[in-house]
Amino acid sequence: MTNPPTQLPQGSLTIAVIGDVHDQWNADDERVLKALGADLVLLVGDFGNEAVEIVRSIAALSLPKAAIFGNHDAWYSASKWGAERCPYDRQKENRVQQQLDLLGAAHVGYGKLDFPEFGLTVVGARPFSWGGSDWKNAGFYAAYYGVRNFQESVDRIVASIKEASYDHIIFLGHCGPKGLGDQPEDICGKDWGQLGGDHGDPDFTDAISQARLLGKSLSLVAFGHMHHHLRHRKDRLRHSLVRDASGLIYLNAARVPRIISSGAGWLRNVSLVTLESYQVTQALLVWVNQDLQIVDQEMLYSF
């Protein structure tokens, strides 16, 4: 039996979605998130190449949070290619496990985290995803999760959906789901090699479909991985938001680099999603300066 939703704070919830970090995280990030009034922080992974100290700092974030690991977070452990380039002795330390231990329950990959203060559950998709329709890094997933194929991956995600304490679910992934477009500029479109093709995760798509069949209320699917800056053209950015026919919002927060230098110091970006009555009413990408002021913003969606 699920618990009834509690009333959202002052009728709304501000969700900060942090795109691919790639080693760009420090103590100023908590200051920025608090200044922006973030009630809940979602982190889409790629914190660095098995960057234990970055993950340690993120784990110390005092705001309510949920995170998922990306492909770079197992950069030297998931594949033979990575293991051959590993700069540390993998026989003596396991940095993937160190990261998992540091985040603990905040890591929702193949899991879920209930937020009773908001009356919702964040459910994680497949962690450490590289994206695409090929089952990659089979040994890694078998060893860490006992998952051997896409169907078993769907089953793991659906099990977490069924265990959710609340009927309203927010999905968090590293790569987004398949089915949102196959052009290079699309939200999960392939923009390298032979251009075009849907690089989303099919197991993520199937799990979302199963959540609907289970009668769950869905408002937001947040992810990253596919950077907004395109490799094949510089005259535009990747699509970063899609709204489907049901009103479900898919948000790619991977504006990389997320911290840049300006004449007056640094600027860093955060995607801000407003949830009212369990529906997304606004999504913004904001740039904040070192004085904690928003100096630029891009309206991604407004209802």
C-alpha cells in the first residue's frame, strides 16, 4: 500500500537538476543551490573518471538529494578498454565500490528513494549507462547487479517502482530513454560517427511504460550523458527538453562544462524544475555567478 502524498511546500517544489559534473564540483555548489531555493537536488552522474573525492563532496551535500552514476563513474572498471588504461591498482582498491558506499541510499541506480516530505519517490534507471541499444559491459553488470540483459534490467527497475512508497514517481537516469528522436540534434540523438540514430536506453523506456501500467503518476524524467554542445555542428545546441502527449517532461541537463570562467569570476549552470500539484509548470536553465545571482537564464518549458 502506498502512502498518500503530502502537500507540496507552499504549493510547489523546486527541483535542481545537476548535469554531468565531470570533476566540476566544490563547496560553492551547495551555496548556489541554497540561494536558488532548491528543495530537492537530482544529480545525473558522470562525476568524473571514478572521481572518489568529488563523490565524497557530493555525498556531503546537506540538501535532500538523489543521484545516479554514469559511464565515467566506472571508466576504468566497466570495460576491458578502461581497465587497460586504469591509473591505479584495481587489485588493491575498488573505486566503483567506494563511490557506491559514499553515496549509499542517495544513489538510486536500480533502486528508489522515498521523500515523505514531498510525497514522492525518485526511481533510478540503469546506473553507469553508456546509452544505446547494445547491451554493453556485460561482465560489469553481472558482477555488480546480477543483471545479464535488457529484460533483466527492466525487471530490476520495475521492482523498484513496485517498492515505491508513493504513487508519484520522478525518474532519474544517466542516459535518457529510447524513443525521443533519432536525429543528431534530438535529446538523445547520436551526433558522432555515422550521424543519427536514437542512443537512448531501451530498458529505461520499457520501465517507464510499466510504471504507467502500474497506475503511477509521472511528471519528470531527468538525465544527462548526451551533452548539449553538438560534435558535428556549432550553430545550435541539442534539444534539451521533450514533453510527450501525456504531459510527461523529459529533461536532459548535460550543459557541459557546467562551470565556466567569466570576467568577474565563475559562472555555473543548474536546471531548475518547478513542480506544482505534481505537474511540471516550468523548467529553466540558469547561470549563477559567484555573488549567487542569476545572470542568464533559458526558458526550457512553461505551462
